[in-house]
Amino acid sequence: MTTELTVLALAGVLQAIQFAAFSIAANMQIGPKVAMGPRDNAPSLTGTAGRLQRALNNHFEGLILFTLAVVVVTMGGQASGVTATCAWIYLIARLFYVPAYVLGWTPGRSIIWMVGFTATLAMILAALF
């Protein structure tokens, strides 16, 4: 398995951990009765639960582009030291992004996001050139 695929798998594990953290925080805020109900009128989450939810959603969005980058690099036979390094930079940035979001680091959170996004874009460009 390529380094890029390994990092993609680890990013999936991170996503699962984020989902668990969000679920626990949300359940603590709204209670199990609401959480297990139909949520026709979904409650608005605030504080840590809300931030964990937004960080999770942001990772879903970023993971789409990162997955595309990994597929292009791997299927195109373009894996290299550069693309492997970019993949690790993406994952490390995502690891820092979650606490940055939860703790409200401004502008650190946006800078961390940009590092991960730039690494992903660099992977795609490296595969093309």
C-alpha cells in the first residue's frame, strides 16, 4: 500500500474519532431522549458540541478533496516523496485543526486549515506535472 493510501486510511480513523467525540458531546448537551428521537426540529448545538460538529463537517469536506488527490496519485502511478510528504502534512494539519477549532484559536485554525488544503492541492498538481 502506498504512503498516500495509508494516510488516507488514518484520516478515516481520525474522522471516526471526531464523530465519536462529537456524538458524546452532543448527547451530553441535548440528552439521549432527543438524540435517539426523530429530530424533526433538530436542536442547535452550542459550545464544544457545536464546534466539534463544525470541525467534523469541515473534515468531511476536506476529506473529499484529499481522497481525490490520493486516488489521482495512486491510480496515476505518480506517488513520490513529495506526494507522501503532502499526505502526511494534510493529516498532521487535520490533527491540529480539531483542537484549534474546539479551543477557538483565531487565526490559527484558519492557518492550519490552509496548510492542509495547500498540501492536498500540491498532491494533485504533483500528479499532473
